[in-house]
Amino acid sequence: MLALAKTTTKLVALRLCLLTCSVFSQRRCYAAARRSEALTEPLVSKLPSGLLVASLENYSPVSKIGVFVKAGSRYETAENLGVTHILRLASNLTTKGASAFRICRGLEAVGASLSVTSSREHMVYSLDCLRDDFEGAMEYLINVTTAPDFRPWELSDLLPRVKIDKAVADQSPQIGVLEKLHEAAYKNALSNSLYCPDHMVGKISVDHLQQFFANNYTSARMALVGLGVSHAAVMKVGEQFFSTHTGFGAPGAVYRGGELRVQSGGGLVHALLACEGAVAGSAEANAFSVLQRLLGVGPHVKRGSNITSKLSQCIAKATTQPFDVSASPLRSLSSKSALISLCLQVINAAMAQVTAVAEGSLTADDLTRAKTQLMADYLMSLESSEGLLEELGVQVLSSGAYSSPQTVTQSIDAVTSSDVVKAAKKFDESKKTMSCYGHLANTPFVDEL
């Protein structure tokens, strides 16, 4: 028995050695291919079903696949508010082709991971797996995105998670004030929250989920994106599994402006002041982004002061307290004051700085610095596979094409001082939206600014 045990141990050790050598051999092969083959730009194709397929072959041993769907919270209606929150949490539940247990164990068996994120625009399903296990891992991504099987008892089990998510969001001033900003800024679509409203918790039924899935999870509203995989392999998957009927069009978001205030205890005031922005990818959007960097996007170092921020500089002159000043995607100004009595001075000082830029107080050095910071932030966001996949998927799904980093940086560099001044004037003169959270006794209303 002892001899048999020793023999078995040797066989197991030999097998592990062979597996290890195989993995290292594969890595060397991919590395050799990457050195011998020139890296190309991402390939983008559109199938007859309307599905957009994009891929970038970077010869990585790890593949990353993403399914981008135009199914964010902006597509919810008054009858199914919160359905995207439930859908995001239900992504790992039983489908028509695999049970929740099989999905979990199957992904673990091949060393893959599946994650789901959502925004007001998109629902994104991301799969990470070894390149050689691409076909096996894709089975589960396909099941989750094309054949969910919503079961009432599984949805009931999700209620505690929904309540926890909502409670965490309600207790976070940063999340709460941003949610209120969108609710005040728009009449429809983009005013919908990322979280299930309190009055809808427990009321989202199987019929709501099935109807929302049928209307939005269609090939014409989806993009299949792959990194570290051949374009032919991604095309094959798209043609075989994502050829469904086309869905309805996207509702337009109507900007209205307004104000929402949430009174709470504590000594902090979180205030957001915004105007209507520009279409993503447009020249005006680039001008707003440069203005954002010119004013300051918050410290790049944790608890740093960001001395180059014009907003930080002007607020420091108006007060004796340090402040964290940043800008949100809605081109907004954010102020946080430890002394609530200074809130009026903080907001007025920030608005005065924007007005100064609108009046032409902009030097060539400031413009160059802002454009350099914006280009650096953009290029650094593409260094990770997650950032590159998101950029590729969002671009392809929104415009049907991909703009290379060189093209994007050139468009940023083409922004002139007059473009930035024009963007500042739009913020200064347009109808404002304001949301506040905290001790609001001394916080001004939007019509007082």
C-alpha cells in the first residue's frame, strides 16, 4: 500500500508538472505572437440582425468579453421603475439553459468570472476567462444575456439584497445628491434612479422583467466586444446566439432644470450645481471637458489639496477652511464645507470663478495644462483591460464605430480658448439644476445664485 501511495503521488506530481509546463508554453506562444505580429486597431462589424461586433486581438492569454445593452434605467417606465436594479442582481440566477448552481460551478471550473454593471444608459455583462477556455466560458455569458428564466421564488430571495443596496445608497450623501440632481434636471428618462424606489420594492414581478427584457435585449440594441480573442470567433458567437428581433427606439431625455433638497443632520453640506451638457463625442463636449479640468476635478492624491484647481484657489481665498471641489458628468460644481455657515460663500466663490472664465479670464498656459490633463486622464483610462473594454463598447454601441486614441487626443488638442469660454458662458447663462444634501439652514436656493 505504501509503494502504491508513492507511485500515485509521483503520477499526480508529474501531471501537475505537465499542466504547469503547458500553461507556461501557452504564455510563451502568445508573447511570441505579440512580438511577431503588429498590433492592429479594433475591428468593428455589423451583422444583418443589427448586432454590433468589435474585437481587439492583443494576443493576451486572458480574454475579456463584454455584452453591452441599451437597457439602463433611462428606459424604465412609471410602471416598472427599478426593474434594471432587479435585473442586475438577477444576472446570476437560473436561466433556460443552466441553473444558478451550474453557472457558478461552471465558471469556477474554468477559472472564469462574470460581472454585471449598469448605468442610466447601458447594462454591461463582462466575462474574464483564459483564452483556451473561451468557448466553454461563453456558454454561461450567452445564457445570462439571451435566455434568463425569471422564477418567482428566486426573485423573492433577492428582496434583502435590493433593500441593502437601497439603504447603502440612501445613507451615502455623495450618491444621494447625484441621484437627486438627475431627478431634478430631467422630466423623464435620465431622471430615473439607478436604484429601485421604495414604493416599488417587492412589486417588480416576473412579467415586468420579461417584458423589459423582450423590449430591450435585442440584437439591434446590443454590442458584443472582445479583447484577447480573434474577430472571427466573436463574429461566430454573435451570428449563432445573438440574432434576435429588433426593439423599440430610445426615448429622448428632456432637460428642465430645477432643485431638490434633502435635509439631514450633521455638519456637512453636499451641493451640486449643474447645467445641461453636450452630446458625448461632440466638439462642445470636448470643450466642457477641458473647462472641467481647467476649474479642477478634485485631488489626484488621497486627501490632497490639488493646488492647480482654480476652484480650490478661489474658495481658499473666500474662506479659511480646506475644501474638496470636483465636477460631475453633468458639468456641475460640488462643494463640501465643514462649517455649514460658509456654504453660501463657497458656492458664490465657485460661481464667480466660472463667470470669470466666461468673461475671458483664461491664459494660454491654463488652456494647455487643462488639455494635457484631459488627454493624460483619457489615455491612462485605456491602460487597463476594463477601461479599454468599456471605451470600445460604449463607442461602438453609441455611434457604430470606434475612434482611436490618436483621433480622440487630436480632437481634444483642437479645442481653442474661445470654445472653452463659450462653454463657460453656457454654464453661466443657462437654466441651472441644483441638489443639496445635509444641514441646509444656510444653503442658498438656486434662484438666489
